[in-house]
Amino acid sequence: MTQEKIDRINALARKQKAEGLTEEEKKEQYILRREYIESFKQSLIGQLENTYIVEPDGTKRKVSRKDENTDN
């Protein structure tokens, strides 16, 4: 997500509070927000895929997705 798109999201949010948005602007805002959320989720997934938990005995285990964890 580019800074330009983030700035546009913020500008639309300010306009929405001040005077309201047209239908076209609402659609643009929705699309930009979905793109931002997806970008954020992908970034978080990337971080978690490279995260390890260090057990008290010093061993490391990779963090796994909850649906992949058979312990629960």
C-alpha cells in the first residue's frame, strides 16, 4: 500500500466527517480500506511465519496457524 493511497483514505475520512461523501467516494473509500486491510493482514502473516517460540528448556518451535495446530 502506497503512502498516496493511505493519504487518500485519510482525506476521505476527514471529508466524511466534515460534509459527507458522494456514492462514488464511498465506493472508493471502501475499496481503499479493503486494500489496506489485506495489505496489513499479509504483512502480519509474513511476520508470524518467521516467528519462533522459545520454550523454557531452550528449544524453539515455529508458530503455526491455529487450524494447523493439532494439539487443540
